[in-house]
Amino acid sequence: MTDIWRKLLLAATVALSGTVVANISAASAASATVYVFNTDIASNTGLAFCDGVSTKGCIDSVIIDGQTLTPVTNRVAANFILAGGLYGPQCRFVETDAVPCEIPYMVIYPSTNGMPTQAPVGEVMVNFRRAQNNLATTRIGTTVVNGTLKSFTPAAAGIRDISTVVVSPVTIQRAMSPSSSWCAGWVIAIDLCTVPETATSKVSNSVSILLLPGMRSSIVPPDRTDPTCIPTIINACVITVFEETSFGGWMDTDAYLFGMTSADRDTGASQMKIAGPHFKLPENGVSNELNQSFIRSYIPTAFLMASFGLTPQQANAQTLPITRTIGFNVSTPTSTYTPVNGGLMLNTTGVGFSTPTVSIQRILVVKKNKAVTTDQLLRAAGVYNSKRFGAAKITTNLKAGMKKVGTRYIFTKTRSLVVSLRYKSTAIDTSFRDLSVKVVK
């Protein structure tokens, strides 16, 4: 890991610590300024403010508490630091070729004399201009943030060129890994991050924003790797497959670390790994309060149907349960399901640590002896859109009470079972999916 990368993460660590470096409010400056600090990771093509010449993705503007920040080249003179990068891994959508993506990631925090400060931050607005071409992958379709997302406006060719994220900071409990300085904010290789048991600091004035072309596709083909990429601890060179129907979706959390969203190859479950210390920062020298986080997700209606075969009104704890898993330990945190305009809002709270996987998985609930169509099974399994590549094969299970009658399927026993499907995940690849079914009276 390079010295520059370590310095970036050290700066973020100090920014998020409980130490007060300065008591003045950066937002009260007459003309608020910002310094952009880029990592030197090979896939980083560089975050920068738009200059009217560059055609790659760029920052159109940053507004904090009503003040538009002016970029400066002198870090010491800046009221805010914007650290991160514009990363360029290979990615694609279903039925498209892999091309370089543009994935911006930024951490924004106040500073004084080039050092982080505890100056308060109420609201951050980032306007990011997508790359100026017509490739589907250069759109900004979804976002994941550390903070409370207030609004997200996606961008795509023919719709709008600037994506807008409005977010407020939340209190984040932190405990840096002594052996892994790169474990901060968004981490691709989150499983390699070891987080101490007890938080050593907390922060309430910093936000992290990850912008993506879309959410992961539920049609999971065999992994393809980018032959031009050199694998590192933070980049496995796997070509990500996104889903076009996820346009406008988002997630937010107050977890210390968060990984990339993914779709489970075997079950189609939508997953996200988060990490943090078990206990909060000690108050008065005592540390016995569990650290628990929230995850909110906004799932657009089209993506909900493509991934789980549900409308927002049909989603609930029985049809779309949310679980927290660490190893073989599975629990069910408190979750609410709220149909909203254009989609479904999920709010999960009380998620404990150390590195849990939070999963959203479809359970197809059917009545005993009621006929179910092939399309219903494919939609529930999240692979209906794979029909473009060829017909799927559904395996019946007579012993479990599942049989085929004509073109439909009947479940004759009140019980839970798994239905196996074989489907075409690309024009040349075959994949398998297990659909959980619950048969009721």
C-alpha cells in the first residue's frame, strides 16, 4: 500500500476522531474552499472539478450548509477536504460488453490549516457530472452513502447529465484496524478488515458517497475477470454486472465500513456487508453499550420486480425477509417495509457487528394445491429476464409435494422447500438458482 493511500486514510481517521483540532466553524468562512485529495491507486483516473474541457466524470459543485465550495490547490488554505477517487474498473450490464466504468468515491470533512477539525456539518450536496458519452455504464444510477440520505437524483444519457446527492452526517463509531490502514469507509475487500471490539472514536461531521452505474444484477453469470487488471488486496479484477432497472435506487448506513452490494449466486438474495466495533466509544471510562447500525434501502419498482418478482405492496417480512448473518449465526433485525412513490423503502435497524452480511431474500409463499406458473417461479427467483438467453429448467420434487400438471406447478404439502432452477445467465453460460418456497393452507 502506498504512502499516499496511507496518508489519505490517516487524514480520514483523524477527521473522524474525537479530538478537537479547532473550534471555529469551517462553514462560517466568508468564502468556503475545498481541496481534492486523490489516492494513487492504479484504477483511479482522478477526481476533479469540471473545467469545461474534460469529458470524463467530474464534480460540478459541492454545497455545504448553503455555501458553494471553491476548489483550491493549497491544502492548508482549504476549509474542507474531499478525498477519494474516480475509479475505473471493468463493468457491464446484462447483454452488453464489458467496458471501463467510472465509479466516484469521496469522503468530505472540514479542515483548518490542512488538518481535520470538529467543525459542525449539517448538510452536504454533491452535484456530479457523468462522463460525456453514450455508454450505458457511464450513467450514475445508484448511490451508497455513510450518512442520512435526503435525496438522490440519478443521471444518464438523454435524461440529465448531473447527478445530485444530498446527505447529512450521522454519528459513526470507529475503531481502526492496527494492521489494515485501508479499512475505512467503502472497502471492496471488507472481509479482510479486522475491527477492534470497542470503538476508539466517533464522528458526526463527515460523509462518504459512493456513486455506481446501478445495483448488482440478480442474473449472476460465472465470474469474468478483466485481463488488463492486476489483482490487489482492494481489487479482485472481477467484472461487475449491474441491473438497468435499478436506476434511482440507493442505500444509506451509519456503519463504520461498507462493502459493495451484491447478488448471491445461489439464492439471488441482495446482500451488503458492513463492519464496525461491537461496542460504542466508552463514556466515562465504561464500555458496555452495544454498537448497532441501520441500513436503509430504496428499491425502484422495476428492480424489485426484476430481482424478487414483487410489487412494493406485496413486500413484507414473510415474502422478503431481511436477515443478519455472521458465519452460521443468522438473526432477524427489525425492519419496516414502506411502499413509496416509484418503489419500496426498507429500513433495517439494530444491526450488530463485527462483519455481518445483511441479506434481502425472496420467499415465495403459495397456497396448498394452487397452480403456479413458470413465469411466477422465474420472477420470484430473480431470473425472469434470463429468458432472453433461453428457456429455464425447473426441477420438480414429488417427495416434497411439488409436481407439474400441464404447464403449471402444484404444491400439495404444507411445508417449506427449495425449488431448483437451471437458467441461462448469458448466451453461452448456464447458472443455477435455489428458490425458497413456503406452502400454506
